Amino acid sequence: MTAHFYFARRFVWIFLGILTVFFVLTVLVDMMEQLRRFDVDDVGFYSVLGLSLLRTPAGLYQLLPLIVILATIALFIALSRSSELVIVRASGRSGIVSVLSPTFVALGIGLLAVTMINPIVAATSLQYQIRSEALRSGGPSALSLSDEGIWLRQGGEAGHAVIYAEQTNADATQFLDLSIITYAETGGPKFRIEADSARLVAGGWDLRNAKVWDLKSGINQGANAVSHEILHVDSNLTPDRIRDRFGTPSSIPIWQLPAFIRELNEAGFSARRHTVWLHMELAQPLFLMAMVLVASAFTMRHTRFGNTGVAVLTAVLIGFSLYFIRNFAQILGENGQIPILLAAWAPPVSSVLLALGLLLHMEDG
């Protein structure tokens, strides 16, 4: 048990050291990119530094498998050079048993990343988008989400509505040239509403210079149009939901993702991309365990056997290959070409089985 705690402690310190190095490099590289996008004389150095710090967590989160595999390589090479692995084997402990402590540490890192780091990454990514848009335009500017505009759909007990707007701001609270068509619970259209501008507030829309047409059968639409200087229309939409709906799944905290997927399905939107992302995040700890097993399979041999550089290069290449296969499966799952569970869980499970096979071959083969 003492050996397990020793290996786990060393793995944690090496992981934190490599994470710190990647953090500094990511901030510096991202600052160079931000300096190319913004004039430091106009926005200020601290604003550029703040944007880089907001963007860094997302970059590190994507690099987490690479950091884990590098930490594992550094750990076992250090243990091999100091002959500590030889001593452990001489005491009657199998080399495979020595891998258990780093593997469970990687599992803990994965669980921590999914449950705590994921919401932080989602929050910082959203703040980065808002601040960069504000600095780019000098304030909250209009943001066109497509060539035609932005389309929304909201549901409710009394029916649903289709909403169209040409533009919205970065906070998804102000809309221009809004058009709403409400439908009855049976499916027929009820009203058509057009407004010059609209503001999304708690519980509904505040429309300005709105005109309402009654679309019920037997009524002259043109003669029945009613104008309103200010009109309130009930809605269950919120700015956060709209931003998340048209953003990437990674901008939604994992704790809110199941409810958001349910809302998408109820509103008639496709939630396949978000569902795939949810399962990919849940499978992240298993994939990190696979990275530890792959790296340890090639670096647990004593350095006196030579070819250490080849072993390290092989471990890194296999790790990158598994990471590429995982991302490729994610794309196939989002496009509907393979089932969601297969896209999310097959690469991590296969990676663990492959790594165990390599480890058994290297140690006992």
C-alpha cells in the first residue's frame, strides 16, 4: 500500500508540473493570437491578458489526454532510471500492479475534470465570447447567427410558436425585425406578430411597434390587424437557453446538459450533437485510464535495455492515434452514421482493452 501511495503522489506532482508548463505556453500562444486580433493601444494589455486567461481553460481541457500520457511517460522513465521499478519487482510485486495507482489517479482526474472543470470551462468560454465581441465592436453589437437570421421555436401548454429575427446581440436579449407565428394546441396557426424590435425579459417578450394579425379562419387578416406601441408576449425562453442552443455543446455545463437535451427534444430540435457530447464527457475518465495504460506499457522497461526514445515516441503516437479515433467516432455519432453509445463509449473501452493487451504482452509476454 505504501508503494501505491508513493507512485500516486509522484504521478500527481508530475501531472501538475506538466499542466503548469502547458498553462504558461497556452497563455503565451493565445496572447499572441489576441494581439493580432486586437490593437493593444485601444483595448489595453490587461484586456488582452484577460481574454487569454478566459480561453486557456478550454484549451487545457482539450489537451488533458496528452498531459496525462506525458505525465505517465515521465513517471515511469524516472522510476526506471532510479531502478525503483526493479526494486518493486524484486520484492515480488508485479509491474502491472505498479500501474494501478497511476491508473486510479487518472480516473480521479477524469472525474474531477468532468464534474468540476467542465462547468468552469463552459463559463469561461461563454465569457470569452461575450468580451471578445464587445471589444471587437466597441460595445454589445448585433450578431447574425446565419445568412437568413435567427430562428427559434418555443413550446407551451397552449401551443407553440415559431420566432424569426434578423439579428440579435451577443447576450441574446435584444432582437431586431422580430416575427412570431403562434399555433394552437391542435396545430393550426392563431396569430402573426411583427415588431421592429423586441427584448427578451423574464417570462416573455417585450415587443416595440408591434402589429398583430388574427389568422383564424373566416377573418379578414388585413382589416383585423391591431397595432401596439408596446406588447408583451409570454415565453419560456431565456437568453441563456438561446445562447446555449446556438452555441457548441461544450459551452453548456455538464450538470445542465441533460435538462437542456430534454428541452431541445420537447421543442422539436435535434439534440443528437449534445447527447453525443454528454456521453463523450462521461467516458472521459475511462479514456484517461487508457492513456496511462498505453504509456506505461512502453516505458516500464529498465533504461539499460535501450531504445527509450523509440518507446516514448511509440507511446505518444499510439496515444494520438487513439485520440484521433475518438474524435472521428464523435463526428460519426453527431452525423448519425453510428449509434450514440457506440460513438462515445466504444473508443475508450477499446483503448483500455488494447492497452491492457499491450501491457500484458510487454510485462509477461
